[in-house]
Amino acid sequence: MASPSLLKSSPVLDKSEFVKGQTLLRQPNSASARCIPNAAPSSLSIRASSYADELVKTAKTIASPGRGILAMDESNATCGKRLASIGLENTEANRQAYRTLLVTAPGLGQYISGAILFEETLYQSTIDGKKMVDVLVEQNIVPGIKVDKVNRIPYFYLNSGLCQLNWRTVVSIPNGPSALAVKEAAWGLARYAAISQDNGLVPIVEPEILLDGEHSIDRTFEVAQKVWAEVFFYLAENNVTFEGILLKPSMVTPGAESKDKATPEQVADYTLKLLRRRIPPAVPGIMFLSGGQSEVEATLNLNAMNQAPNPWHVSFSYARALQNTCLKTWGGLPENVKAAQETLLIRAKANSLAQLGKYTAEGESEEAKKGMFVKGYSY
Ligand code: 13P
């Protein structure tokens, strides 16, 4: 990877053309300054290049060996479905209790480098009255939120304690996808990534090709090649610094309703072929979503991709595949919190081992092997 000093003078670090010439006010105690200890105070007039070092360091911190992201960014409606599955009402107090359980799991930061929150959690305290974001930072976990659901531009979050922002765009294979739909998805992701970087926040770029459909793994591969080509074309057009982003794609698998099932080795072969063809090695981390795979399946697939060294950190940003058995173990009962946290740590450790290519599925529970695909699922 190029050194930060080379990056600073690189022409691709010019501020995104859309905001060139604008002067943005920024407080010295800004979010990005808190992401990296001892960051120099920023001047009032900023350009993307002022944040290049911080962006690269934050992205690298998240993409550190044996660690990945806990996605806990379910919108209130989706969180409600999760709570309903264990017989709980969708109240703020129940969402708070569940998220408190997740962020306070002892030692979580050993396996988890970043957490993606929903906006409600950003401003929420744990049941003991500590800010959730502060608990994450104490656990050595970089906090971020999803922004595709809350319609806020990234600089709204400058002083919120966040260091990364996640934007998800979905692509449906059974619905086409048309060339125009792919272009639109890619352009939107690239604009958001440029604006995030201009404001010192690491964008997590998430072009999610949905599992829905009966198509073959070859068809997924074909669509993914088009989507990722467009995404990286527009990221480059928007002067996005590749060293300061994280990619969060889906793995290349057959459609969830296909009669064919792929082995972890087949998923790894197709997905790595796609990564090599489309993702520049400058990108520090590829953090896969689980998309409805079972917990064990998602871990096995990740493990298969890490059997030989890769130019990028190939890791996880799972929601369902980290939380499912934890949620079931909790069941909404305070006396189960400890056991549920242990279950979360088991999954986090399993995926940490998979990131290092050292996981075996020995001793995994039946619950962890259950698929979680839901047709037409939305976050
Ligand atoms: P899943 O791992 O459940 O697909 O969720 C990942 C995600 O995109 C949430 O932001």
C-alpha cells in the first residue's frame, strides 16, 4: 500500500468536485480527530486531503487481522421483527436492552473492530446509563452507523463520535437488473463515499446483490462483475481514496431458491475470482455481509476464502450470522444475558478464526446451522 505521505500529494485526493471550493466549518474536537489518537487539529478550511491519513488509519484499524464488523444496524421495524421472534414487544426499552447486551459483551473487541449502529442507538445509553458509543470505544471498537435509512448527509455526524458510515444499495437479480439500475446504484454509492471522505469519515460501500432468486452461481457472478465494475468506475470518477474505504459486498452464491447448493470451496473460488478481477489491492478490507446464510455457512465460506493470503483483509460484517443464536439464547430474560453474550462471543471468535483461515465447524450447535433467508427481506 502507498505510504500516507505519498497519498497526501496524490491528485486523486482532491476534494470531490461536487463540493470543491466550499468551505466547511469543522470543530477541532471533530469525529475523525477522535478516531485516531493524537490526530493533529484541523484548520477551518478543509479539503479531503487533510483527512487522508486518518481515513487510511481508521480503515486499516477496522481491517485488522482476526477482526471484523458487528452489524447491529437493524432499523426499528426490522429490530421489531427480531424481537417478535422471541416474543418481545418492539419498544425502545427492549431495543435498548438488546443492544446493551451486544455492546457490553466482555472482550468483544478482541474479535470485533467496528460496529454499525442504527441512528437510535447512536444517541442511546445502555441500561446502566453509559453512551453506547462510549462503551464501544472502550471496547476498542470503531463506531459507525448506516446512513441509507436515515437520509442524513455525512457531515451531520461530524461531532457525533462516529468514524465510519455505511450506505447499502440493493440489486435484485430476478428483477433484471437493468444497466440503468446498476449505474444508478453505483453512482449513489460513489457520491456518498466521496462526501463521507470529504468530511473525514470512512465510507463502507455496500452494493448488496440480494440472494433472492432461482438463478445459478454463474448468473450471480455475471451480475456481480457488472455491479462492481460500475461501483469502482464511479468511485474513481468521484476521486474517492481507495485506501480509505471498506467494501461490504455479498458473496457469490447461487440464488437462495436455486436447487443447486454451493460448497464453501465453490463460493470461495467464485468470490475470490471476482475480487481479483474487480477490486484494486489498495482497498484495505472486504467485509462480507451474510445475507441470510446460516451462521455456520457464513463462517465456513469466509474460512474457505482465507486459505491462502489475499491482497485485502477478507472478513465479515455480519448481522444475522453473528446475532441469531445470541438473540435466541437471550429470549428477553435478564437471567440469560450472560449466556447470550457468551454465544455472541462464540460466533465472533469463530469468524475471527475464519478471517485467519483457521476455523473448523466442530461442535457447532444445530441452531447455528439454520438458514435465515427470508424472501424479499429488507433492513
Ligand atoms: P446480514 O449479515 O444479516 O445480511 O446483514 C448485513 C447488513 O448489511 C446489515 O447492515
